[in-house]
Amino acid sequence: MNDRIEIYRQMSAHPSESERDLAEIEAIIEELLFTSGEPLSLSQIADIIRVRKADTKKILNDMASRFSDQGRGIQIVSFSDKYQLATRPEHAEYIRKLMQVNNRQSLSRAAVETAAIIAYRQPVTRMDIDSIRGVKSDRIIGNLVERKLIREVGRMDAPGRPKLYGTPDEFLRYFGLKDISELPPIDDKQG
């Protein structure tokens, strides 16, 4: 609690903000994350609430810790310096029941394989993906692009200028990663 009071005392980037108390600022942040439904950058949140980025980050981290300690049904997750409200993974079965998730919405093994190749080899061309998988990947790549799990990141400087693919933030969010360095190491003994 003393940390929360200290954060509030230090928040003097905007004199008019000193009249607000920390509980109100936290409520506003929670509402922003809830209403957005999409990840918000630290800069966006700080600009909206008119509090310094460093203080906003402290507040977000404190909120995330308290949500976790209290065992709340939602959590604040962060990745690539963005924040979002999410349900707790241990309650997934209840959320699935509510949403009546259709199995067709989950990724096929081929789609996960293709996304993994792109994540580990990015930037990578479709031909490179096809070569690694041993089959054509056009349709799967199209589906992954449509779901925003991969994206075109440029074009190769080669004949035909093939598209290069990489992973956006949605890939990190979908697979529960903070950044691409959290991918598990590749076992070179297989194959």
C-alpha cells in the first residue's frame, strides 16, 4: 500500500492531475483496457490519463500484481510494451462453455507448424516455408494472414520479388508470449 501512495505522490507531470487519487486513475486504466478489447500501448495509456509513462507503468504493474494476488477472474497481460485485460488461463474451460467455441476456430496442426516456421525463420518467403514443410502452404498462409497471426513484412530483393512473412503482436497474444524470444528452443536432434 505504501508503494501505491508513493507512486501517487510522485505523479506530478500535470498539476491538474494531482487532484485525482490513485484509485480513480486505476479505475480509469481498467476501464480503458476493458473498453478497448485490444492491446493498448503504454504511451497511449499514459497520454490518455495524462500521467508520466514511468508512473503509468508502475501503476499497471501494481494493478497486475494485485489482480493476480486477489485471484481475480481477469488479469492484466503485457507484451511488446502493450497491455490488455485477459481471462485467466485456468478458467478457459468455463469461457469455452460460454462462447461455445467451435473446433474450426482453433488452429490446425498444419497452421501451427506454418506459424512456427515463420516465427523462427522470419522474415521468410512462402517458397522457404513450402520447402521446409514439403507441401504447398498458400492456403494456410492466407488463413494465418486473415487471422492476423502472420503478416507481410516486405519483399525479397530477388526475381519476382516474393513476399516476406513475419509475426505481428497478435501472434504473441495468441500464443501467450511477451516477445518472440520466449519461443522454446528448437531441438536440432530431431529430423
